[in-house]
Amino acid sequence: MSPPTPRRSRSRLAILAIVAALGAASFTAPPPALASGGTAGRTADSAASSAAGDADYLVGRGIADVTGEAAETGMMGYSSFDQKTSGIHQRQRSRAFVVADRSSGKRVVYVNADLAMVFQSVQQGVISRLKERYGSLYGDENVLLSATHTHSGPGGYSHDVAYNLSVLGFQSATYKAIVDGIVESVVKAHEDLKPGGISLGTGTLTNASVNRSRTAFDRNPAADRAAFPGGIDPAMTVLRFRQGDKDAGAISWFATHNTSITNKNTLISPDNKGYASYAWEHDLEGVRYLDNTPGFVAAFPNTNAGDMSPNLNLRPGSGPTEDEFENARILGERQLEKAREIYRNAKPVTGGVDSRLAYVDMENVTVDGAYTPDGQEHRTCPAVVGASTLAGSVEDGPALPGFEEGMRTPVASIIEALQIDTPAWLATCQYPKASLVPTGLLSNVHPVTPKILPLQIMKIGELHLVAGPGEFTITSGLRVRRTVAEQLGVPLDRVLLQGYANSYSQYVTTPEEYDSQQYEGGSTLYGRYTLPAYQQEYARVAASLRDGTTIERGTAPPDESGRQFNFQTGVVYDNPPPGSSFGAVLTPPDPSYGRGSTATVEFATGHPKNNLRRGGTFLEVQRLVDGKWVRVLDDGDWRTKYRWTRTNGLTGTSKATITWDIGADTVPGTYRVVHHGDSKNLLGKITPFTGTSPTFTVN
């Protein structure tokens, strides 16, 4: 069968709107010795080193807020033009761990944030800020940034056009909140360093994921499919951290999409993995985020989740219930319960920390036959988006009508008006993809999708993390892990594919999966041999890590921050409703509520973009205790919701609706709801205000 003949474009401009549907359903020398890195580095390390104990490591942990613009900002993940933020269900947070080997002086930083993706823009911003503060102590070689892959957060923080279009461009305030928050979490972890130990445990979880691309998965060889009975990757791996004799935190890796909450939702939420973190930290360990004191940190990162869905009935928002928020809670609870079981049985590990990183031009890799299915040499291709990408993952978040998964031949009536010219040589290279948008060629003019990607492997004791800048299917992850484990000479379960790390380049499928051109295959940018190229290049990185040698790093991608655009209008001004003032109660609560009911209060408010209140809150639920009002809940809690609604666009009038689902364990007493906001006048001055509801009782 011969490759398809590329069709000609009728409109180059029309396709730019379509590119927005691309979202995912969407070393050199070792790090310096502990005493280096400027005054801040020396102070923290001296304090930690002076502590008594025989611990092999220094361990630090930190949490910080990374929540961006909570209203009228496109959300990242489903790439729906209609999905714009309208408030907060729970805040997004960054969780950081610093681990230093006391014998070698080497250290690594691991970060997991409640984000859809970590784009190259974020990696560049964070590393730049860390170098400003710590000098050479922290750099791209020994800092791994990963995302949970929630699809319910504000977007517009990439420097690549494809991932900003549905958000109408680059959103600098959201980008700043993310970079500032990640840096803050690392600073907290750095300053928290204390002698400690690490334990490792593994287990399986079989009721929190389903294969959403079984058609593609079943094309893989039997030996690969045999590794995943049921077509899922049930493995959970947990690192347990202690400082002295106290538990400090945990990282629990498990492969499932963070998409329990659908593309119909417009409230910021960290979804199922965020709930798992919150429940462990807040409910079980007593962490109160606004107190800003060190506490237990529980991260729930993803691995090779490219074809793993939490929607167990293979429909958006389905399974085990038909309530998307309840599904997020249940799927989070299942991950939490298994993680804590593994955590309790984890065994102490030894071994140093180390890392290597190389930058690879993924559009121009010659792949040796040792890594290809037919044993022949092949090449990767300039990035191309396939027609099936625009179908989206129908199990998690369908994209554009008229496109279907598995499209291998362009449909003239749909594609003709949308397609940008794809040269015959590129269509042949990408075959059997129905080539739609040659983003790699467009990126020669302006960054649309990434070309140069960071490939990193990080060692923490006995565990090796292969940082993947994309979404790897479970079989793709398996092959990378096998390649790296073989190079390192370690057991397979001591190598994890850490997805959504350091950059983002959509999906990675096996060549066999690619041929079926499901959503994931159409979204594998660099062609059929993308995965073999990754295997080859990760083998090179692993060999350097194993041998303790310097690796040829390649050329890092340029900083594209100076070439960004934004079509969003900012806040012009705010006005309260006639006869009211900012913070006025528009709808008071009922005089009393029973447990299990919902308290609702409405306030006159200003636009949330006036002040993101990062590290703060738009709401408080307060209880009267011994004559004093005590905050018991805020906008980072599971049972509260803050919704912003524009009531009159001409006058700049809006309201805040705050709801509290009163839990069965709520302490009876007298309560009130407080709203914090900010208003902007016609001269651009922003003024904070606070509104307080009448009191009510909970019986």
C-alpha cells in the first residue's frame, strides 16, 4: 500500500484555530558539593549537617501554590475553546523534594505539580530562578519537574503556539504563578533539609484505570501484551521519606489519566491525584496549607499514562459513578489507600543520587536497527499532527466533530479547507498518519510544537526515573524501561517512566500502535519511529549515568518568551451592583444547616484576575471558638467551591458564589463565610476588600 498523496490547503489561517485541539485529552559534571551554592545553600546545609544521626541522606520537602487565573482564562488539557475558568474547586499545588547524598555531596530535586503539563517554558523559568538564588547548585541536570496531568487548570503557559491557541495566547499571570510556586516549593524543600532515610515499596492497583486505546494496544507483540494482563499498567511505586525518626513525605507513582473531571467543568481542580495528595496531607497528617509551616508532603505523580483512563466505563465522567467530582474523589481515594499500604511496608534503600540530561532534536534522529521492529535503520520526522488527533480521546474528552480516531486517510470534505501543505516526503515519513498540520515545518517560522527535548534520567537511591517529555503509552513506557534497565544493569521495577516531565511533546506510541492511528498515534508528533528514537537516546543517557561519565548534552532549545502573543482582554474595571459595595452580601446563608446539606452565600465582588491570591484564599469558612473566629476551611479544601460570575459585562459587575458542602464530621456550632476579593477602578487602581456573611449554625 503506497503512502497517501498530500492534499493542498485552501486556507493557512483556518488551521491555526484547529491546532488548538492538540492538547492531551490533550551531565555534565556532578552537582556541586553540599557546601556550595551561595549563602542560602551553605546555611541550610550547615544546619542539616550539624544534626546528629547516621542517615545516608539529607531530605527536604516543600509545598507551594501554583494556581493561576481563576476566571475567564482557557483551561489546559482538553483544548476546548469553551472551557474557561470560573472559580476554584481546589487550588493547584507544587510538591518538591530535595535529596542529597551525604557521602558524595550530590543532590537532586524532584517536583510534582498539579498541572496539565510542564512545558519547556516552565522548565526554563524555574531553572533560571533557581540559578539566580543558588548559583550552580541546582540546574536542569539535577532538577526534574513533572505534572500530575490535571485537565482542570488554567492554560496559556507554554511558549509553543499549539498549546496556547485555545486559551487565546500566552497568559503571563498564570505562567508567573506556576513558576513562582514551583520555585517557592523548591526553596522550602531546600531550607527543610535534614538527615533522613528513604524506603521503597511496590504494589499493584487494578481498579483505578482502564485502557482507552485497546485497539492500538492489541497490535503490540504478545510478549509486550503479556506484561499487562487486562491491558492496564497496575504498578504503583512509593518512595517514603523520613527526617530522623519522623515521616516527612511520600511520592506515589501510578499510571492513570488525571481526567475524572470532564471538559464541561470550569472550576480549577487538581482532579483525582490532587484529591489523593490533599486527603493524605490535610485529612490524615493535619497539614494546613495557609499556615505555611513544614508538614507532610504527599505527591501522586503519573508514569506512562498515555492510554490509561480513570473513566472506567470508557465515557467522560463515568465510572464508578456518573458524578465527575465524586469520581475524582473515589479514584483519588483508591490511589491513596494503595499508596499507604505500600508505604507502610516499604523497605529502606541505599545508593547515591545522581542525574544526567541531554537535549535531543527529536525531528532529526537516525535510529539504529537495534531499536526498530524490522531491525533496519530509520529516521524520525519533523512534527506533524494527524487528523485523528482532532478527534480527541472519546473516552476522556472528545475534541472536534467530524474527526474520528483511526483516521488514516484524509476526508476531503473535512480536511480540504483545513489542511496546510504537507510535502510528499514528509507525508511518506509520517505514513500511515493522515497528515493534517506540519507543525515542525511551521515551527521554523514561529514555535508551534517543540523540536528539541530534554531527556533526563534521575537516580534516587535504588530508583531510576526516566523523565519523559510527553505522554507515553504503557507499552512505550515498558520498552523504554527495559532499555534503560538493561543499560544500568538493574531490575525492571527499579526503573520508572516519569511522564509529563520537563517539557511536553504530546504522545509516544509504539510503532505498532502508531499504525492504527488512534488519538494517541495521531498525536505522536515525530512519526512511526518516535519511540525507538527515545529508546536509543535514553540508552545513551543511561550509559553515561552508569559509567559516571560526562555526556554530550546537545543544544538546549531557545527561550521563546519574547515571541508570545495574547488575544485576551484584561480587566477594564469593576463595579458593585447598584446600591451595594464590594464585599456586600447579595444572598445570605440560611439561619441553620444540618450535616450533609450545602451552605450558599453570594457576595458582590471584583474580577479574580486583579489578584490571584497565590498562597492565600478567596474564601474562608470560620467557626466561633471561645469568642474568636477561627478559619476551618478555605478555597483549597475539597468541600468548598468558589464560583465567579459576570452579571453585567457593560458595567463590570460580578458576583462570587461560595458553597460549603457540610460534612458528616463537621463540629456543631456557629459559623460564617468570609470572601476576600479585589476591585479595579477606571484608573487601574486595585483595592482589596473583605465581605462577611451573617452567622449561621450547623446542627
